Amino acid sequence: MKRRTFLMSAFAGTAALALGVNLYSPEFSLPEDSEAKDYRLLFSVLLPVMLDGALPDVALPKLAAQNRTLDAIKQSIAVLPDEQQTELFELLDMLENRLGLLLLTSSMTPLLMRSPAELTQMLETWRHSYFALLQTAYLGLRELIMASFYACPEHWSRLHYAKPELFKS
């Protein structure tokens, strides 16, 4: 095979592949309530890292706070606009998929098998990344977890916040 023939066939193959990728656009749809995937396990791995210092130190109240926050996360996701839900589900699917993990974190090790220090390092890398996509992923997860945690009235005491009383008796 001549060099020129090889280069032309490689160029044609690359152009065909690029055209195919450009024309292929998968449709993402929101999971129905009956088939909605519960990302409880993924969030239970991220919660202790994101809420470091906010969760109680005692084991039983810590577990109760985590479970309450996981329920609040599910409720928070339910009220997000459809476009944001779709983006969030895409991110969560990528975090559960080994190839997605490789693209997002440069490691195929599942999040369950990572230490809290490794998870913190991963999130800090996202936070200070020069890729806007990774910063958006970090901020989206952080805001969802923080808003869900502090939406529960039992966590307001750490903020020294008391519910305002409209009519004092």
C-alpha cells in the first residue's frame, strides 16, 4: 500500500466517523416514576464528603441525618425543571458507569471503593477545573446536596436559624 493511499483512506475513514458522530444524537428522556432509578447509593457516598463537618458526630443521628437528606434529595430532584433533571441524570449515570468515571475523574475505580480523601480530591479537582463542564457538575451536585440537607428543619440549628413566627402568642 502506498503512503498516499493510506493517508487518503485514513482521512476518508476519519471524515466518515466524524460525520456519523455528528449525525447521531441520542434522545435522552426522563425516567418514568415506575422505572425511576434511585441514585441513593451514589449520593450516600458523596454525602459524608460534601457535608463534612455539618453531619452529627454520633453514628445513629448521623445515619438518620443522611437518610433524611437522601429523601430530601429525591424530593428536590422531583421539582427540578425537566432539562435540569435530564442533565443531572446524565451526570449521575456517568458517575455510575466505568467509562463515564474514566472521562470525568481519570480513574475507573468506582466511587464506592474510593476513600473520603480520594473523593474530596476528585471534587476539588472538579471545583478548580478550567473546564466549565466539570465546574458545573461540581456546583450542581453541591447545591443539590446542600439545599436538600438544609431544607430539613432539624438541621437549621447548626446555622443558628429559627423559623420566624408570624404571630407571637
